Amino acid sequence: MLYVYSRAIIVPNDVLHVDSLLRLIDRLNVLQKSYYEMYSGNGRRKLSIHKLKRGKTLVVEGPARIVIEDGELALIGAPIRQGEDIIVKKSRHIAVDAVTDSTLRISLGAGANVDLLNTSTIPLEWKKFAEDLKNHTLPFRSLFFGDVDTGKTTFVTYLGNLFCQWGIKTGILSTDLGQGFPGLISLYQVLSPIIDMTELPLTDAFFVGSTTPNCYEHRVMVGTEKLLEKAKLLKIEALFIDTTGWVYGYKARELKKSLIQLIQPEIVVTVERERELEHLIRPFLNLKKIYRMPASPKVRYRDRTDRKFLRESMLAKKFLETDSNTITFHFKEIGFVNSFLNTGEIVSEALGERISGIIGYFPRYIELCQDVLLIVEDLEKPLSDNVIGKLQEEFPRLTIRIIDTKTIENVLVGILDAHDTFLGYGIISNVDYNKQLICIYTPVTKEKIASIQFGSLKVTQSGQEICWIHPWSF
């Protein structure tokens, strides 16, 4: 079994359109760059053979490739046997436990590392908890809290693997917006053991549009409730719910409290180093069954650069390993969610002249909503505070919202169908305000799209992050 593999791109015999050829070349270049960064270390690899005694653990930090020469190992509860390959991506690490005496051949890329441990990175408390939970009445929901870099997601994956192997219908619901696919609350049905949740196909998802829940708590709650209903429809028996590492401050307390009240889990699990989550769970000690679990040893700290690389890799996977194209919609053909734009009407000629008289020229686009006057202008002609003040005097009951023509370009969006179901990502490539046209780069076909949900992250078509924007910026 090869867990991560490269994909060949085949060019048909007939002549490609120039735009299609350029997109194909771009995909090849980015995939090649991503592959070398992820694995080969620019082609410089170090090959080593490791004989691992039963009960020992090998921690491998990527980029690396592991081939099991002989023996049997376990990876986060998933069995790994002779002849199987594992690719460890850059900025990730794995820990393989020797079930029997085993031999591994490991190719290390630039910056990779191997560390031998005498004990497993899966604490004994985790193993005992799993065995006890195996006898719990089905169905159940278990909610997991933990600070960043405590191994919380590893614990959830470990339990998912075990319950799947025990023949129990298992699901993982991740509300961690910065892990896995960026900006998504994700539901996974675990049909076979997994070593990396990012390699698990999405069963369903809800687009929040940010990699942090701060300022987006209400969207997290809506998305969580929606995916809980989907898990119920799928008759998931054991649902493990992962959460973000945002655990300090009153807003984090409010979110975690609200998640407990919404989900109504039978079990709450804290993954802690020194009982640092007491402030989150103490209000519920008399209401819920709470288990305090130790953090995993040998957890690798990820800095912002690592996290950014992983997010960009996941977006690149969605856009570059699928057949993405740019499609065009007239404003009237599609709904805009999380936006003032396209929720009102273009102003009449008389009102437009009245506004242009205050501004001194006719802006690129003016739209009047019930609560907002939206003006789109060129960056070369910024309005002064004095002019904005006069507009506010003229329209005292409206919020005056002024944006640049480039504000919406490169914004990451969620693509939704007529049932408000998430279909995939999109990137705004261009907006023609004169013709009221919007162009979206996406792998989703046009006929399936009913609306787009705007996020707060700008990215390139190869997944690289450009900048953040405030919610409801336009």
C-alpha cells in the first residue's frame, strides 16, 4: 500500500488551447515544486536502514519515505506491514511502533530527522481509555479539548482507527479550522485505518472561510450543528469531535462552552500537560463525564511557517490535482454569501448623479442596499474623509462602504449548491463591475453552483497565501 503518491498528467494528442496549456504548465511546475519540498529535499536524500526491536518507537520527521522491509508496526493505531510505503511530508512527523521486530528503509530529505524512543508516543492512559470506551453504549459523541501541540488530533485519529477496526461505524468531526483543509469544519467517515486525516476523503464540510474561529464563532456553531445532523443521518455510532487549540480568553471560553451545550456529548476529553484546561471544564464537572488525558510525549512544535506551509499544501492539492477552470457568472445568476455586494440594487441614474456630485466623479460601481451604500472605486482615486463625511450626511441611515476594484480578487470562497451543501473551494480571479460579471477559479462545474460564500483569506491559484481581510470587507 502506498499512502501518498504522485499523479501523472497526460496531455491528449489533440492541440490544447493556449490558456489550457498555460494552466497545465503551471500545475506541473507547482506540483513538481511541492513534491521536492515535501519529499526529496531538492533531490538530496540520505538512505538508512533501521532495525526496530519490538516495543520500540521510531519518530520520523519529514520530508521522508519509509519502506517496511519486514515485520509489523502500528502507526496511530493503524497496522503497517511488510512491503508498505509511507511518505512523511515536510513539516509533519509520524511515530511508528514496532509490534514485532522490524526492519525499515528510510530515505530522508533536507531537514528530515529520525529519533529512536524506548516507549510509544501513545500514552498508556490513551490505550486504557480506548479499551474502556469500546464498551460504551452506542451511539455516543465524544468532544476533545486541548492546547496547541498536545497531540489532541493524534488522539482522535488513534481512537478513530481502533473503533474502525473493531467494526464500529466511526466518524471524526473536526472543528479545527487551521488543521486539515483550511477554513473548513469537516466530517469524515472512517472506513479503514488512516495515518493522516488530510489523506482521508471528506464526507461533508462547512465553509467558514478563516483558519481561526476568532470573530467567526457563530459560523463554527452553524457548521458544527449541520455536520452533527449529517453524522446522525449516516448513523455514525462513535463520533469523535476535534476542536481548535484556542483555549484562553473569554471568547475561547464562550466558544468551548457553546460547543458543549450544542453537541451535548456523552464524554468530554481534555488532553493536557498540567491541568491547564481546568477553566474550561470546571463549570461542567457535575453535568458531564470528563476524562483528563496526558499530552502525547514527543509532540513536535509547529511554528507559523510550518502551519502556513501545510495549509498551502492542502489548497494546492485541491486546485492543482483536480481539473480547475475559470468560470464566469453574471451577478444575477449567483448568490453572494457574507457580502454586501450583490444584495441590493444598482442606483438609479438620478441617484448616481447625486452621489457623483458629492464625490466629484462617477465611481466604477454604486449599489444601494437597505442598510448599506456600497461604492466601488479605483485605488488611484481614494475618497477623502471630508467627502465620506458629506456622503454620510446625505445618507444618515446607511453605512457607507467604499472598496477598491481589486478588493475581491484572489479571495478564497466556498462553492455551494442549491441545497446549501459545500461542493469545493473557489478563488475569485476577476470582477467586471461595469458588466456585473464575476470570474471564479474552481474545480466545481458551473451547472452545480448556486452561491459562493466569501472567506477572509486571499490566495493564489496554486494555494499560496497572500493576505487576510476582515469579514464583510465588501
